[in-house]
Amino acid sequence: MGERVSRGPVQITQGEWRGWTFWQGDAFEAQSGPFYYRSDLDGRVRCAFRAGQRHINGSQAVHGGCILTFADYSLFTIALSHLGADRTVTVSLTGEFAGSAREGDLIESSGEVVKMGGSLIFLRGIIETQRRPIMNFSGILKKIRGDT
């Protein structure tokens, strides 16, 4: 069994991602991305990653599964200030592809919480590169309280 890595936000202090935050402790996201986030001056959360060779499909575009994984990451990051200490899971994620991205592109997302229910959080967002839409997405997160 591998070494256990602590979980939580890590501020990046140098390089291309200086000023961004990486969420440490999710092996799948680290392997899929890595993905980063930060809050703009208006408080709106923005997520991003740089498309590399490992993100590319046989058509030399960023793989749709990578974009969907990034959309899922974005849901949680956009909702971060609403999550508290509760565990949270995705119960719905939909997306419509509107464009594509290539190796080297900076891929960014932003979005908003549409509604907070008792345990459900409804969100929507958009993924873009060079101000061109790649996907619009929406999703529902569920807070899981206690030992359920």
C-alpha cells in the first residue's frame, strides 16, 4: 500500500500556476489534471488546467472524458464555500459539448450555485479555451451527513 498523502488545499507559489490552488489528496484528479482553482477579484471561482499530451484523444483533441472529469471537479470547487465539513457526492452531471481544445490550450471553467436545498446543491457552468466555449455543464451535489 502506498504512502498516505494529506488532503486539502495547497497554494502554488511559483511557475505558471502561481496564485492558484491545487487540491491535494485526490489521486484521480491529480492524475487526470492536475486541476487548479482560484477566486477572481469579484469572488467568482475559476478552475483551470493546461492540456497536455496525456489529455489528447486519437483525433488530436482533448478527450471528452477529460473535459467531463474537469466539469465534475469544477462543480465541487464552485460549491466549495457551501460545503462545510460534510462529505459530498455528485448525483447528477450533464454537459453539452460546444467545441474542442488542443494540446497546449489553457482550459478554464467558471460557474455558479443556482440553488441550495437541504442537502442538495444545484450548479451550472461553462468550460472554455481562448474565450471559446468547449462545454456548458450543470450538476447536482449531495451533502452526506453522518455515517450514511
